[in-house]
Amino acid sequence: MTLTSEDLLAISNLLDVKLKPIDNRLTSLEVKVDNLEAKVDKMDRRLTNLEVKVDNLESKVDTIDRRLTNLEVHIENVTDKNIALLAENYVPAARQFEKASYKIEALQADNDIIKKVLGEHSGKLEKIS
């Protein structure tokens, strides 16, 4: 059995009718895939931007870490040493000032006595003269 041109045309039309919904669905699917690809591309760009920002942030954190380490070393080697020197010198100086304060009080008391005695002697000398 051989198919005529009319048979082939009828089969072709029948296939066109039957395959039209599938073609429509495939077209719709292609549009959705294109939209999905666009969204994935957008997400990829955002992720790349995020990676750049993370790299910059890591660089800044490294800089801060180096500065903090330098600060810790400075505090340990310089500031703490200077504070220790100040404390070592402060205690003896404070003791000397404490001893001197007693001497100053004694000198003030002696000075008051001298003033009083001098005043009395001045009074006696005036009476004599």
C-alpha cells in the first residue's frame, strides 16, 4: 500500500494539529528557560560583586589585624615598659616626699616658735631702749 499525496498531506495536517500544543508548550518552556537563564546571569553578577566586596573586606580585615598586632606589640614593648619605669621611680619619690612633708611641718613649727621668740625679744629690746 502506497500513500498518495493527499494521504501524506492529511497526515501532515493531522500531525500539525496534534503537535501544535506540544510546540506551544515547548515555546513556553523556552521562554521560561530564557527567563531563568537571565535570572541566573543576574545572580552570577551579584555573586561576583559580592565576592569582590568580600575580597576587599578581607583585605581591610588583614590591615586591621596587622595594625592591631602592631599596637599590641607597642603596648607590650613600649607602653608597659614606660609604665613600669614610672612606677619604679614613683614609689621612692613618694616616700621621699612623705619624709619631706614631716620635715616641712617641723620647720613650720620651728619657724612659728622663732617668730614668737623674736617678737618677745623685739618687745624686750624696745623696752630697754
